[in-house]
Amino acid sequence: MKIYTKTGDEGETSLFGGRRVLKNDPRIEAYGTVDELNSLLGVARAFSENQEIGDILSDVQKQLFVLGADLATPSDVRSKAVTRIEKIDSEILESTIDRLDEQLMPLKSFILPGGSRTAAILHHARTVCRRAERLVIGLRKSDDVSNYTVIFLNRLSDLLFELARYANKTDRVAEILWAPRGGDETDR
């Protein structure tokens, strides 16, 4: 089987169910950004030496494939082959956030994104996740998309923030606290 099909050479692609749309269609932009996020999490896994972080990211990557398929499938297309994001998916993320949060110092100010290589990549992934969330919200103006997808992306960005902090803790890299101009930056 060849990897190229030439069906997209004119700037169109197919959604699940067969409908052809432009490659810059809001639905394509949304699930393309989810794909970008998934790739970035793969980079974070490659850099992380922490098994727990790797396991969490592996689970998230699998769910991002579910989310991508959900976004690639218009709501009027019914198929047993497509799993949709549900409330439980966000609840699983919340449980992981709570577990990680118990191991971290409470935040009393903003922190600058960065730290260890893994943490810096996770902070970058968080911003890509927020972009995906904005694109899905925009998509909802013109197409029927489940609110669970927005909730999932919102919780995922929170998880990525917590994972970045956790990576800094386990890598023994101090977080840099943000201070307004004229204030003192202090490391934690």
C-alpha cells in the first residue's frame, strides 16, 4: 500500500463519512492541531526519563487519537468505528491532575514556562492544547461539536501544566516565579 493517494493534491481532504472539505476547513484545523499536540507529546515522552510521566503521556496520546477521530467525524455520521470523547475522559484527566497536585507545592504566583527539557516541552504542549481548544470553540459556531471535546481539551491543558511542574520537581529543576517589573524573581 502506498502512503500517498494524490486525493489531496487540489487542497481538499475527506472527513470520516466521505464529505470532501478544504484542508483549511475549521474542522481540519481543529483536528490537525490535535495531531500537532499529539506529536509534541511524543517529543516530551522521548525526552522524559520518568516512567510515570511517560505512562500518563502515552494514555493521553491514545485519547488524542480518539479526539482526532471524533473531530474528523461530523455529528451526523454514525459509525461503530468512531469513539466519541465523553465526560469520563475529562474525569480521568481530573483524577490524574489531583494525584499530581498532591505532590506539588501550592502555587502562590505565576511561573515562567520552562525548566527541564521535559517541562519546557510540556509547557509548549500546553499552549498548543489551548490553541486546539480555541479552534474547537470556533468550530462549534459553524458545526455541531460535542461540548465534551472542549472540556477535555481544557482539562488536558491543566494536566500538561501540572505535568510540567511535576517534571521539574522530579528532575530537580527549580521553577522560576514570575514577578512584575521591579519585583524579585525567586526560585522555588
